[in-house]
Amino acid sequence: MKIAATTVNEYLAALPPDRREAISAVRKVILEYLPKGYEEGMSYGMIGYYVPHSIFPAGYHCDPKQPLPFASLGSQKHHMALYLMCIYMNEPVMRWLGEEFARRGKKLDMGKACIRFKKLEDLPLEVIGQTIAKFPVKDYTAYCLAAVKSMKSKRKAKN
């Protein structure tokens, strides 16, 4: 579901009522738990949470003109999605997340960094908030720098 919005409010207004309610509820939790330093705005066609260039001038390693993405929240064609870059390649946090979903009787439908959900009840919101809160900006940027360095080392070793 492609939404041509330039602001978060425009994005929310363009959603069908049921999805607007669900996305707004998840957004509220993210904003409540989001550590200081991150900013909210539109990013990659979705609501994005990112480390601004004023804090992390290097930006996103794939496109340094973009701020470092932390999380995104969007409505896709067949589901809604919460993208948590902080869990990508982070086995301990991914394992914890799976355990916490299971403890609450929820099925975790997840890709590498994407949690898919069809309705708000599919998400244990307190777990989402706790996940967001685990990553102060300083820790997240250090994690990202280490991950990029590791990827570059692996590529170099293959060649």
C-alpha cells in the first residue's frame, strides 16, 4: 500500500480507519518508549524513527544522505509492519523477542527485521515498547558501526 505522504499526519489520514487505529496505537507506544535523540518523520514511504545527522553525521551506510534508520511503521498491501533495525542480526534480542511473544500467547510473524501483523491484537505492545527502549542512541549507533565493520570484514575474507 503506497501512500504519498510527506508528514506523519498525512500518512495516518490516508489510512483506512482500522489500520489508522492500529498504526496510531503502535506509534503511541513507540513514542512513549523511544529513547532521547531519535526523531520521527517520514522515511522510505513510512513513518520512520531515525538517528538524525546532527547526532550521527555518517548517516545510513547504504545511503549516507539518509539519517540512520532505527524503526519504521507502515501499512503494506496485506499486512501492517514494524521494521526494527535494532533486531537485525542481533540474535540475543531476536531470541528474547520470540520468547516474549510466546509468553503472551502471540505468534511472532517476523522477517530479518520486520514484524508483520494484521491487527493490533497480534502485537504485545509492552514488548514492542521494551524492545524500543533497549537501544539508546549511543548504543544503537555503536551496534550499527560494529555490524557494518563485521560485514565489511566478511566480504573481504570471501574475496
